[in-house]
Amino acid sequence: MVQEVGQEELLERVQQIAPVVREYADQGEQQRHLADPIIEAIREAGLYQMLVPRELGGLQVDPLTFYLTPIMSFQAGIASGEVGGNLNLGLMGLI
């Protein structure tokens, strides 16, 4: 059985990737897109899998948790709208 992931777990995951986002923020700004290490950190944290059903290996979070995740990233000190936008694109299957 796949364990349900709640807001606290996602906040922990966001906080874990915060140092990577901070480290590569300037590089991403220069390249005008998220740096590869940030994308990989998001992928490893499973954040691109938030809307994927558990039966398919995803997190299947509720809609409120999905929409709060970018807000949680700001609370974790990741002041990058690009991260939130990237999460939304990834969740829609565009990345």
C-alpha cells in the first residue's frame, strides 16, 4: 500500500530542496530557465508526481495541498516564482 503524503511531508520536501534552489538561483537567472540541479532536486523530491494517482506511483495529493505547495516554497525561503511555475508545468506533463 502506498503511503498518503500530506502537507507536512511536502513542506519537508520543499525545505530539503531549498538549499539547491538558493545555490543555483543566479545560474538559472543567467540562463533564463531553472538550472538543471534545481529541476533534478524537484524530481527527486517527487514534487512533479503530486497529481499522479498512487496506483501509478504518484503522490495523489488533494487539490488544496497541490495549490498550497508553491506558497509553502515561499515560506521555506525559496523566493522564486519560476519554481512554482515549473512545478505547475511539470504537473501538467509539460516537462
